[in-house]
Amino acid sequence: MTIGLLIWGLILFFFSVLVQSRWIAWLKRRDFKLAQKSYGPARDEQKGKTPSLGGAVFMTTVLPSILIGWALGDGSLRFQILLWSLPLASGGIGLWDDLLKYSRSSSEGLSSLQKLSAQVLISLIWSVIVQRYLGIAVLPGIYLSPTLSVLICSFLVVSMLNGVNVTDGLDGLAAGASSISLMFLCTVVSSGISGVVAGLAMTLGFLWYNSFPARIFMGDCGSHFLGGLLVSISVCGGGLLYVVPAGALFGVEILSVAIQIVAIRLFSQKVFKMSPIHHHFELSGWSEVQIVLRFWILHLVGIVALFLFGMGLGLHF
């Protein structure tokens, strides 16, 4: 299976590079770009002209990824469908949000309540189905009650969808961090490795054009897809808690948003110049490239630190 996975990964990577190039050209011909948020940091005018919806290409790879993973012997067909159904459904929420923004020529699509409701619904349905057919292990061989497993899994799904989403604010930041997370998962999962290879191939293929200066943005459909993929690989790979080190940077980013909101509403004070935290450093004078590279490094350090911390507690990854 190893050689087959290598060949499949290379094919999908070059396919993603080729299709993203064509997709960028198609979006530009139709002037398909999303309105920039008016309350963010001052942006280069070119960013407002950069097409979005690069994550839609991720969604087109789901069916071949299911079939190839099954053909290579990486679990049953049911297993592959369960693995890919969460990122596909999550990406659908993001796509809905992106299309609403485009149709309204606005930076606002779904309301926060609408998006959260859709995320909770999808996460609960997927967690219940996976618990029934696969069982949700928090770590290899460690199981909690079905109800508690479903609730924890659903919470982590919603957290990761929003964590990757808020991280996707600088060229290459979310895509690069997701690639690092997938490389980590490749070393710990016991099954679903074809999902890791496919996810890494499509993410790197996208990063080819999303690195600074970005020629395309992934949009909410891309960030939701990747957030869902990281959780589904962890769960189907035998350890729900794998997503904790894998989501190191995403957790910090979403936590910075929560801290900022609480500080403003309770104390009328800001902790950061702007949240999520990458905007704080942007307003502090760091260049976009500096922030992205340093955050990638911190993400890698965070993954290793959390992994070693877990091992120190006696958790067997």
C-alpha cells in the first residue's frame, strides 16, 4: 500500500496544482472575489482583487479519494465514506457562506448563529454515526461512554472548524499550518493514512498559489473543509485527542478571539490590538511573511510540546 499511496499522493498534488491554476483563471475571468472585511487591518489593494473559493477544489477530490483509499486497502468503503463525509459536509457550510457573501457583494454571509447552528448539527450527526459504526476512541484502546464521546467529538469539530477559519487571515498561514498538522497525523494514526496523504497533497497544491503574495484564497469552504478533515482523520485514525496537538495553532487563534471578546464585553478593554492574534502582530509592525513563517514554527513547536506533554502524562499516542 505504501507505494500506491506515494503514487496517489503525487498524482493528487500535481492534479491540485494544475486544477488550482485553471480555477484561478476561471474565477478571474468572472471577477469572482469576496468583499474584504472593513474592520480588518489596512490591506494592499491587490488583496481585494484576489479571487477566493480555492477550497472548492478540495471538495472535488473527495470521491476519487474515497475510491482510491478503498482500492488501496485502507479500510472498507464505509470507513472511507465516514472519513470524508465530515470535511465534505463542513466544506458545504463554508461554501454556502461564501456564495452568500458573493451574491450580496458583502463580507458578511451567514449570521454567526446560523453558521454555529449548522456546525453543531453537522458535528452531532457525524459523531453519532461514527460512534455507531466505528466507535470513538479518545486514544488507542481508550473509550468513554458513547454519549460523552459524541459530545466531546462534536465540541472538537466545531472548535476546529472555527479555529482554522479564523487562522485563515494571512497568505499561506492556514494552509501551511494544516499541512504541518497532517504531517504530524501521518506519524500517529493507525488507519486512514490515505486521507492524510490526500489531504496533504491537496493542501500543498493549494499552498503553491496561496503562499505570499497569494493568487487565490481558500474561502470559508476551504477552512471548514480542512478543519473537518483534521478531526475526521484523528477519529478514524484511532484517537480523537490526536486533534489537540494537531490543532495547536488553531486553538491559540480561536482562544485569542474568545479572550478579546470577553475582555471587551466585561472590562471594556482590549487584550490584543486586534484579534485573532495574527492581526495583533500585523498591527505591531511584523510583515506578513514574518508572521506566517514564525507562526508555522510556533505551530510545529506547539505540536511537539503537546505531544511530549501527553506522553509525560502516560497517554499513549
